[in-house]
Amino acid sequence: LLAFFDARVPDHVATGKAFEAFREEAERRDPDLLALRIEDVLAAEPELSPAAFPDTVTIHGAQVPVAYRFDPSAEDDGITLTIPLPLLVQLAPGALDWTIPGWHKEKLTALLYEMPKAVRRELGDLSALGALLAETLKPFQGPLAPAFAEAVFTITGVRLPPDAVRPDAVAAYLRITCRLVDGDGREVAKSRDVADLLERYGAQARAAWSEASPAARFVKKGLTAWDFGELPPFLVRRVGAAELRSYPALVDRGRHVDLVLAESAAAAESETRAGVRRLLMLAAGGAVTSLAPRLPRALPSESGGPVSREADETFRGALLRRIVDEAFGLEEAVVPRSRAEFQALLTRGVPRLAGVFAAYSNALAPIAAEVPKVYKAMKAAASHPGARAAVADVRAQLAALVGPALLESTPLPRLVHLPRYVKACQVRLERAQVDPRKDDSKAAPLTPLLVAFEAKARRATDREAVQDVRWSLEELRVAIFAPELKTAVPVSLAKVKASVDVLR
């Protein structure tokens, strides 16, 4: 029993009076008293229980061995996880920022104390908050930083700045050492920097993962119908000496789909949505193929010349995919896992195809009519030196509104507003030629707001909030440069600025 505790409890943690009493009794080797002392210790200090210092932890469904070293002078002081090489490619950034249950509360509290002073003042009692976070968060359930920030917001209402959570700033023993091993258990590398390990050994890890014997049932090519049975969320297969999860996915190959095994759940879901779309298009047959010849053409280019055949085919292909997604509700629907679920999507979506096709056609027609007018206004304004700033701003605005990503970035309900936004661009350019100074004064408070939004939008985690702010900015442009066109909703500079400020 003494050896049991010596192997699992760090000396610098086991300083309580109860543990010292346990040691004294153990040295006297009184079995009855020793048994009593073990119960006393665990009752008084439950963080010293074996469960707090486990021999393995579960990461991505795999049982990963844990080794302990209690030597502050050692590079691997703390815990070391022995990671099978193929598992490396399945780890999301930040997935190993956690620690064992015995140090869970200590690490979360340490993260709070490493935050900027201004943030700490907003959070109140950091020790109490650390205890609440430890009860809320479970180690090794996805990346630490976003889960930590979300839990802090839920408990305190405080939104943490993007760089406030710093797992690398805490004491070394609270950070994991990752020991990579190959299929024979030989050490490949050892480091606390998982990102560096992935960069150096990612290709080798993917090769080991892909070369493992696949489950034949879940690797098929040339599928044109749902005739492969159930599609489980994941399956467990042996990769080298490890039991790892793989994720069945349907991959769109154009005229058919392939059933493959993906490395992660996120990758599998993304691929499978596209694969399901292709199977739906094949199953719907004439209901889909009859739409292709009638699809609207690509929007006119700034040059005024004819749109290339390649650009036109790309646009119409993207439009057809959007129509299918909308008709079958693919963006909101749970990925089907069985033929019955797939059939239910098919039955519900086919009757909606004609209506969705008409909605997109009607929404794109006025946009196509307005775009040549604004390009003509840009050409005219470009010859006025004072209006060049307005031309540059409008060109960037149009690239976001009606550029190649139009159909991917603009939902159907928002398409109906684009003619007004494009018309507002034309109005602005015409007025900038007459009074460029007035245009400059109108743009002055808007420009820094646009810059701040672009900087945050790339990293913001709440994508829905990003889109809301984006469209609010377009409405604000209308209010500033062409108020006679009216805004769809009440909008002001102060209100939009507040929305940009809270983006995280």
C-alpha cells in the first residue's frame, strides 16, 4: 500500500497532515491502522485518490498511457502521454492543453491568474471561479481554450480576449509532454510542443494511418445510390499497436461518390454533406437535370466583356448546388446515417426544387441588371482624381458582394437585398464625382469600423454573429451614402460599432 501511494502521489502535493499520519503508521507496519489511514486520507484529501492520477486517459476514443515524473528540474516534469503516431493527425490544436484530474482545478485556476490584469479584475474571485470551472469542464473533451472561454462567459458574463487563455504560461508540470511512438512502440519524438510535432511528423503519421488495414465494408468506390447499409458515426480499427477511431465519409467525385474513412469527425461530416448532395442529385434524376439548362448565367464582369465559359460553368455549378442544398434542407439537416433517413430527405426535397429554383432565379435577375450600371459608374468616377478613394472602396465592396464567393457567402433571404446595396454603390460614385470632399467626410468614420471588422471576422468563433455584423455594415453604407434607398432595418454608426466591439 505504501508503494501504491508512493507511485501515484507527488511528494510536493502530499503535504497534508492526514498523509503524514498515514506515512507514520505505514512505517510502523500496523496493517489494521494502515487500512484505516488510507480511508482517512482519501476522505480528507480526495484529490489524492487513484482516479485523480490515472494510468490512462481517453483521447479521441483511444486509451493513452500516462507516465508521471515529479522532478521540477526535469524537462518532462509532470505527466507524459505516450501517443501512437497515427493518433497525432486526429488531434485538434489545443486538444492536449488539458491535464489529469488531480491537477485539473489547479491548471484552470493558473490559467485565470495568467490573464491580463484588466481581465482578472472583471472575473472576481479567481480561486472560486477556478473551482467552478473544474466542475464544469471535463479534461480532454476537445480543445481547451475555446471551452474554457465559453465556460468563463457562461459563469461570469465576461467575454475573454482571443489571446487571454495562455496554456503555455502555466507551470511546466501542468503542461503535457507528448511522447510519439511508432507501431512497434519505439519512441519517435518527445516534446511539449504538439504543433511542432505535427509539422515535423504529420506526413509520417498520415502515412501510418492510411496504410492500416481498412474495414472493407467502409471503403468503396463508384457509388451512385445508397446501397451500402448503415453509416456509423465512427468505427474502431487497429492502427499499429493502437485501437483508433476512423470516421466513414461519403466523398463527392462528380458523377459518383466514394465511401472512405476520414481522420476526424469534422472532416467526415463536411465531406459527407457534399456526398449526400451528389447522391440526392443522382436519385432525383430528371427533377435536377432539367434545371441545369435554365440556370441563370454568371454575373457580368467589370471589363464589360463576355464571361468566360469556365467562369460561367463554375457559377452555374455552384448555383445548382445551392438550389439542391436549399430544397433538401442539407445545411440544417442532420447527416443521414441510413437509407431510410436518406429516402426521407429525398421525398421531402424533390417537390421543393422548382420553387427554390424560381426563388434564386428571381433574386439574381435584378442583381445582374444593377451590376453593369455600377461598373459603368466606376469607370466614369475613375477619371476624377478626387473620387479615386471612393472607387477603390466600392471595388472592394463589390468583390465581397458579387464576387466568386457570392453563392457560398450569401443566403437566399439576403440575396434580395443585394440590388439595393449595388444601387447604393452607384449612387455613391455619382455623388463622389460631384463632391469628393463630402464623400471623404462620410467615409471617415466608416473606414476604421470596416478595418476593425475585417481583422476580427477572420478569427471570430461565432460565425453567425460575423454574418449579422457584415450585413449591418452593408445597411450602414446605404444609410450613409444613399439614404433615399432606405435601410431594411434601423441602423446607426454607434450601434454597428458596438456589434463589432463585442465580436470575439
